[in-house]
Amino acid sequence: MAETVLQVKSVTKHFPGVVALNQVDFNNYAGEIHALVGENGAGKSTLIKVIAGAYQPDGGEIIFGGQKTVWDSPHQSREAGISVIYQEFNLFPDLTVAENIFMGNEPLKAFRLIDYPKMIKESDELLSKFGICIEPLKKVKDLSVAEQQMVEIAKGMCNQTKLFILDEPTAGISDQEAETLFERLAVLKAEGVSVIYISHRLGEIFQIADRVTVLKDGNLVDTFDTKAIDKNTLVSKMVGRDLEDIYPPKGGEAGGEALSIKSLSVGHLVKDVSFSLRQGEILGLAGLVGSRRTELAHGLFGSLPITAGSYKLGGREVSATNPQASIRSGLGFLTEDRKNEGLVLGQSIEANITMPILAQFANNSLVDFKREKNFCQQEMDKYAIVAKSGEVLVNNLSGGNQQKVLFSRWVQACGGVLILDEPTRGVDVGAKVEIYKIIRDLAESGLAILLISSELQEVVGMCDRVVVMKEGRLAGELENDQISEESIMHLATLSRENFVCD
Amino acid sequence: MSGTTINLERAETSRLAQAKPFFQKYGLYVFLVLLILIAVSTSPQFLAPRNIQNLLTEGAPLGMAALGQTFVILTAGLDLSVGSLMSSVAVIATSIAPDNVMILPIFLIAIAFGALVGFVNGWLVTKRKVSPFLATLATMIVLQGLRFAWTKGAPLSGHLPPGFRVLGTGTLLSIPVNLWALGFLILVFAIVLYRTTYGRKLYLVGGNPRAAFLSGIHADRVIIAAYMICAVLASIAGLFLVGYVGSVDNWVGKGYELDSIAAVMMGGASFKGGKGGIFGSLAGVLVLIVIYNLVLLLGFPIQTQLVVKGLVIILAASFYLTRGD
């Protein structure tokens, strides 16, 4: 058995009202890739932050390199040889690759001046050792996401890292780039470096990881050898319940055509997309990250300019050039980025719900607060939004409740067609189940729903029909029994090299 | 993983909110009371009716300017052209025939001029994406230049209609006329801010312009209107100021832009927008004018006013304001 690099012993971490980690055990060997999986809210981030010293555990201990350690700050763990690569990189965009790699660790010459030639030479050596072709004098902001990731890894190697922690490294990169990443990880592994790998993509976990640990609601479920477990078992361990309990039954009669899109193009982003959506139907819009599903939605909503083609809402041609016109013609759009594009966090639940329809609560521009308050109280009851009153700032709500505020807003504002972009991102399983029920109920009440989601399971579980996009174009359409994670993936990645099927 | 992150953040904020002491919420008012107590105990004249009246008369134009500045700062902007606009309006008023019949036309011209300047500011900020600092700095300089070109740099030899002196220094029912005017403006703009859909939209756009836009709010129009409200109020403030001072040079409104910004910020606003309000800003104005008054009453050299003012702003900022809040 290889040397144990990291041992986490019954670590517990509390936050007010939440047990984020409950006596979790975890260990990592040298030269091992250990995957960490679980639903949102399972405690993966907290565990990583405890290991990296960003949080101090309330109980239990961490043994790193054979020694019991208590980190006071992430800085100490970094010095000791732990590198965490978060989804948001810790790089300085206006500095060069070499400067970033040697940040805080620069080779010096006389008078404490930086020895640039040496730094550049060593960067080059470090990068080429991993077969990475990046010019050390390039600025980091000019690199692709995948290249920046490589710079992070090179920086970690420069700091004598013994344990790399990668938090969803493939979320923002293409499959081809992901393959390159896997190759580099194999090199690290061969060097005896230990890796903790967090990902929602189970396929790649089976491809690269030696072991996989499942967390659920802050508890350790178990650690498995990837060779000794299959994908379905892993999913049921993560979710902790059967899929039938999560998704409401499909069905319901689809009515007349609510939205029909003809050869729509949005700049260079979306090209020649056509499909239609009927009343009472949930249509999935699937595809990989970067397949421009969100851009298509922005085109329909008037927040990105349509450059060719047209679309009809309820049989009428629409030519909206701004969101206000789209809303008037019956479209609602629940955006994927709740904090930046959806909510005004510093304002009340009421103000957030009535945002697009404020005029309905006003007489001669004066807001009728009583009417607004009564209405919002009804909405909060209807969607089971948990808060003391409608005056509570949305900032103080959980992810699930925030999302329900947005549902309330858009169901009221839209007149027939509702676009939902990643409606369950960042909410816990319980809230997810509630949201799925809300979506199905809306469809049954006659609303036409376009559901954009990157969670294949969700698309399969919720949608009556699925259209798949690839690189800004429509790749295909699936109905009824044709809908499966495999068939969607097949369309989404068709003709792509290097894709490894589950 | 974002689910956990959100939960944790929420836990952090609620803990902060609980720990947030009383004076972080009402800090400015506590501060103002303390300042007045100091004033009363160190100078017996402070509470004399005559002094209170002087103090408020002198402070009214700043109150008007701060009222307008509040609207702009709520949009995550700021208006540096306020002082220059006040001076320009004063010059315009003095350049028109010194006849009481002209008071109403002067007001109308000043308001129209202010609306134009505000529109230019708002247009630059929204349609041309110029940063509010640069846009209003440029407007400030252009107005200054126009004023100089018009007056040739010399103090104006013209005269105001005598009625202006009454507006600036007179009383009605033993309350200064300009305080009546300030009170009226506060009433109007408090209704605009707290009762109308426009006021609600202003907070929404200030809090998250992207989300507001995607909810069908014409964010640009809301922001342009805020700059216009600010400039119109600055113009009115300029007229009352020139009425109070009585004579006009090119610099009569100098410093009002920064004083009004300081007052609004002390009143709990944030340069990130979406936060603050009229009554906080007015309390900020009171802090500033009480300091001025106190320095005079205590017989300190006039030059120390600025030192004391700066120190008090620092004190207020470190006493109850939190960064980025």
C-alpha cells in the first residue's frame, strides 16, 4: 500500500443551524486520484476548505504528511504542500504566465531584484515537463480557461505540492481540453502526487479516479474502489433515494403551439436554430457547457440581438429588441445566474417578486403597497417560500427559497412561455424536488416550458421532449423513450474526437 | 458545490447581522446627537434661536444639493458637476435683468438648464458607458469654462432681482424662506423615492442593473432621470445660494459637489448603489453644517474649518460606516 498523504479523522464542522460535516473520515494515498462526489450541499466544499485551512474543524483531526496539523489559514496549508484549484482561478490576469507560476517564490539576484531570465527558463522547463505548450511571457488573461488551469497546476508544482485538490475542473472546458487535463493528471500521479478530484461528471470519474468517496448531507456515505462499483449504484448512493421520488410523473396533454422558432441566429453565437414548443409541454434544451443554449434564450428574450430568422409566440410574429417588449409579448426568462442576473439581493422578497409587473400595483405611478403586500403573501404561501415576511431581504434566503422567489416573479410576469435556465443550480435536494413539482404543475396548468439544464438526469427526468444543441447549432431532437442520458450525450458530442462514453 | 457555499455565506451574513451593533444602523443619528451635545456644552450661543436660524439658512442649499446627489449615488454613480452647475446658475441669474418680475423666468431657465446638464451626464453614463466620475468631472470643467468665457473671469457687475435676497435670507412665519423651500422639495422627492414606481425602480437598478434590465426595467432611463433630478435640484440650490450670498463670483458653488457627496455617504449610502436614502443624507448635511457653525462659535480661525470637517468625516466613516456596505 502506498504512503498515506492525507488522513481526515472524524472531522465535524458546524455552521449556525447547519451541520456541514458530521464525523467525516477520508484519506488520500500518494500517487492516487481520489474522486469526491455528492449532490449540491453534500459538504464537498466544506471538506475541501477544512483540508485547505480556510475553515477550522469543530471536531476531529487532519493528519498531513504523517503529522497532525491545525491550519490557521490557507496560506499555511499551501506552504505545507496543498494546492487547491478552485473554479475561479487564483491567478493575476495582467501578469505573465511565468510571474504567476513563481508568485511569491521568485528567483532573486543581487539587491533582491527578480531574476527574470531564470524565472522564464524555469517556467519553460516546468511547463514542457508536463507537455504544456504555453509561452511563459504571455499574459494570463490571454489564455483559455484550460490553459489557465494548466498554469495553476504548474504553479502548484513549482511550490512542491504533494496534494492537489481540483474543484470541478472540467466544468468550463471542452471535452478535448478535459482529455488533455486527464493526461496531465496521469503525469502528476506517476510523480507520486496525490489528487482529490471533485466532479459532477460521473463518466470521467470512472475514467481517471482510483477511488471515489460519496458525501451526502454532511455525512460520509462510503468510499469505493472505482473498479468495484457501477454508475447507477453510485448515483443512488449520492442521491440517497430512488429517482421516481425526485421527478413528478410525466404526461399531460400538450396543447397548441406556443413558441415556434425558425432559422434563428444570434450573431456568431447561435446559428440557424429551429424548433417549436407546445402549451403544457416541458421541452428540454440540452447540450454541453458552451453549446450556446443560454445565448439562444437571450436572443429570444431580446437581451442579445437576433441577426437572422424569426420566432412566433402564440402564433404571432415577435420582434422584441429588449426584455420589456418580450415580457409584454408573453415570454418569461428565469436566468441561470441567480445572483447577478436574477435577484436584487439587497431588496425585499416583495420588491423582487413584483419587479417586472410593478405597474400592475400602481395607481398613477404611486405604488399601492397594501395590494403588493397581500399579493406577495399569497405568492409566498403558494410557493412555500420560508421567511418571516415579504419584507425580508432576499440576501437572507437559502438558494432554494431565492429560486422560488424567481419562479413567483416569472410565472406572474410571463404570458404563456417560460424559459428556465438551470433552475435547480445551487439548491439542495429537498428544494430541487419542490422545484420539479412546481415546474410540472406549471406545465399542467398550460404553460409552455423551455428547460435549459446541464444536469442530464434532470433533463431525462423532467422533459417531455428534448432538443440538443452543439456549438450553437441544433444537433437533434429526442422524444419519449428516445430520451436517455446516453442519447443526449451522443447528440451533444457527435463527431467530437476524444469523447469517452460512460 | 455552490449549494453549500450559499448556505455558508448565509450563515456568515446572519451572524454578522446579529453582531452588527445598534450604532451601525443608527450610527449617523447617534453621531449627530453627540455632535450637538458637544456644541451645546462648549458654546452657550449654539442653541440661541438666532444661531439655529443662521445655521439652517446657510445649510439649506447644501440640503437641496444632497437631496439630488442621493438619487445619483443610489444608481452607483456620483455627480461632480453639482458645484459647478450651482455657480453657473448663479451667473445666469445675475446676468438677467435685476427685476423682480424676472424671478419666475430665472427659475424656469435655471431648471431647464439643469435638466439639460443632467441629461448630458446621464446620457454619457448610460449610452456612452463613461464612468460617472469622468463624465461629471468633464461636465464640471465644461461648465466652468463656459462661465469663464461669459464673465471673462471677473466677478459679475450685474445685480440680482432684490426678491432673491428674500428667498435666500428672508423669513416666513419666522422660519427662513429657503427652509420652506427645502421642506417642500424634501416632501416632493421623498414621495418620488419612497412612493412611486420610479423610486422602487431606482433602488432595483442601483442594486442590480443587469437583473433590473432582464426584468424589463429600462435601466438607462431610470439612471438618466436620476442625473436630471440631481442637476435640477443643484440648479435650484444654486439660486437659493446666490440669494443667500447676495453677490456672485465664478466660484460661489465651489465645494458643494464634494460636501453633498460626503453628506450622502455619511447618511449610509454606498458607491455600489442601491443603498441609502433621503433622510440619512439630510442628517449627513446637518453634521456638516453643525461642524461649520461650531468652528465659528468657538472662535477658531476660519481656516481650521476644513481640518475639522475632514477629521469629522474620517471619524464618522470609521465610527459607524462599514466598507463596501
